[in-house]
Amino acid sequence: MASILVLEDEESVNRGIELTLKKEGYTVYGVRTIGEAREILKTKNPELLIFDVNLPDGNSLELIREIREKTAAHIICLTALDQEMDQVIGYEAGADDYVTKPFSLSVLMLKVNAYFKKHVQTAVSCIESGDWSFCPEQLEAKNGDKEVSFTKTEWKMLRLFLDHPKQILSKNQILQQIFDLDGDFVDENTVAVNIRRLREKIEPDAARPEYIRNVRGLGYIWDKECARR
């Protein structure tokens, strides 16, 4: 069963989350400080992280930034701060989702179960497409023998395309799946800009794309077969 790290300094909240997750069959590591979380992460690699933002020994956003550089683990932030800017800062640090206190444990469980149902149960180690080999869970990619690095947003976009090869994805679909933000806060050129950056890394000739092609008036398509292994 999947493992989850819970970083929450309020003992009753921490215990409640831990017991609820364990009843669902998850392996849970419950800690109350950033220092304890760091110790767990030295030896464990949980697939999902539930982090309070404000803790006795600091703010967890810096830890989230560090984690995001090393792993694609899903990160849910717990916070009593409900201001929009606080959530934007969290997303920029690398958080994937937010739950604002006070919250219902049933709502948190819905988010946790939905994530594992969508991502983990169908996960594969690597995907080969054209001259590329992608290992999303390890954040590793190779073009032939050459290793290439991608940003968090680029990996999200790659995973969306690789999960739907030969399928047209509209701009709105990409915005909703990748950026998870209200359209009012996303520039209309966001998708085009990120597609261009991704092409510059992936395509043999970015001006004549072979992998990510435009479908005029409809969106974009990953135009290579994908083999999972």
C-alpha cells in the first residue's frame, strides 16, 4: 500500500489524519516538526505528503521547494491562511493542492484517494517515445544516452501528453490539468509559452515539431507512439 508523510504540529489533528489514513490501508508517517520530516525523508520515499504550512520550527514551504527538486510526490498543504496570495505562494513552492483549516477529514480523504486512484494505481516506471525515454516518477528523461532535465510544469505537461498520445488536447484541457488555477489568473498565452519551452528541449527542430504538433483550431497532440515498461 502507498505511504504518506503527515507533517502537522497539532497533536489531535495529526492523530486524526493518521488514524483515518491507516483505516484506509495506507502506511503513515506522522511527524510534528520540519526537522522530524527531514529525518523521515532521509530513509523513506512517501508517494504523498500532507504538510501544515506554519510549524513550531519554521515554514514548510522551503522544505517543499527542496522536495520538489528531487521527487514528483504529490503535496497537499494544510493551512489556516485562506488568502489567495498565500495559496499562490504555496503552488509556486511546489504544492499540488490546498486544504484550508478547519477541514473535514472526509474531504481530505477524498483528495487522497482520488490522487492514488488516478496516478499511482496506473503508474508505470518508464515510457519510451521516439528517441526519448521518460521516467516521470523518478523525474528522469533521456534522449538517446543524453540526460535532459525538466521543470515541474514541464513534467506535468509531459505526463499529460504521454498519458494521452495521439489524442488532441485543447488549450483549456491543458490549463485545467496542468496549472489548476482559475482562468482569471492565467495569461491566455501561458499554454503556448510552455509548449514552446518544452519543444526547445524535446524536438530535433523546434520550428518543425515532430512530437508536439499544433492541430489548428483544436489544440495540441503528442504525435508519437508511447511504449510503457
